[in-house]
Amino acid sequence: MSDDLQHLGFLGFDVFGTVVDWRTGVARAAEPFLRRHGIDADPLAFADAWRALYQPSMEAVRSGARPWVRLDVLNRENLAQVLASHGVAPGAIPAAELAELNRAWERLDPWPDAVEGLTRLKRRFGIGPISNGHIAGMLNLARFGGLPWDMILGAEIARNYKPVPDTYLKSVEAVGLAPDRVGMVAAHNNDLKAARALGLRTIFVRRPREHGPGQGSDLQAEQDWDLVADDLLEVAQRLGCT
């Protein structure tokens, strides 16, 4: 294990994109829905458009423009926007069908290395999401994909969204550790930048196909993070979790 990371007691994980493949999973759920309702949209493009509203919708909460709401609420509102952009009028599709499609975000496949990597890391560290996902959604996602979390942290316990400092700091407080004894694991440089500014240690995992074959962001580490790896199996190996 790296000397700089020997003292870690907990690893917090970004989930969407770092641990699970949101794009493929959402497209898989969208494909029969789009076909059934005659919506002319490529499922992967539909997933991309839905995800593109993720940050703007959270920013309304971060900025104080609206009160705290869970991510499933934001995702459902964003779904309505995407459907409207394809000419679907409000009320044209039964609410139960929309709720079912919204649950696609709780039925995403882990990346091939994720479950084994997390299982190995769990032998030495506490592990759990420090995610923008809500607790019930993270629980359902863990049960769907076999993610072996010890606990679920992040946005709902802070009632705010990353990269607002409280989202990290209240998670750190919940595990009873100083920030420098918690490692943030993410495939997104901005997530790690925010965590580092608060004293957390930083682990970058490359996910060059999170956004598909034309991905242009987060292909490489943009700072000297404490550890940079190609997948969670490499993280486990380098942290002495064999």
C-alpha cells in the first residue's frame, strides 16, 4: 500500500460513472419505452440527453433557488423535459410508466471490475457511496448490482449535492473520521478537486467510456491525485487488498 494512504479508514465512492455504467443501463430501459410510444430517438442519445440535465437540476438546489429534493425527484422532472423535447405532451404517458422508467437509475450494471474490486477493498477499509444519489436509490442499486457497501452516505444526509462542501464533510463526520482518513474515489476530476480542498485523500479511476466512444472529458487525471488507476481492481491491488 502507498505510504500516503496507509492511514485511511474509509473509502467513499462516486457511483454514477465510477462504479456503475449509467449510459448503457438507462438506454436499455429506454429502448422498449421509446418503441412502445413511437418516440423517434436513439436510446443512447436519449440517455445522454437525460443525463445532460443532471447537473443543471442539482444546481438549482445548490444555489438555494429551490429547497432540497432527492435525486429521484430531479430525475423524474428531467425525464419530463426530455420527453417534451421529443414532442410528448404532459399527461400523454401514464404516470406509472414514467415512474417505472425513472427507476432505470436504480438498475444499472456495475463496471466489470467493480464488484470484485469493492469486495477486495472492503476487506481492509469501510466502503460506501459519497454520491448525489438518494439513500433508497443507492440501496436499490446496490441490491441490483451486488455492490457490497458498508453504509450509504452523500447527498441525502447532507441535504445538498456535490461539490457543495457539506456533502463531503457530513459524510466524513458520519463515519467518525478526520477528512484525511477518508479517500474519495471518483472518475471525475472535479469531484476529486472538491474533496481534496476539504482535506480528503483522492483516488482517480479512469472510465474512458462513461459517456460513450466519443467521450472528451475525464480521460486522464488533471492533478496529482494520491492514486491514479485504470479500474477498481488496480486500486485494490495498490492499496494492498489482495
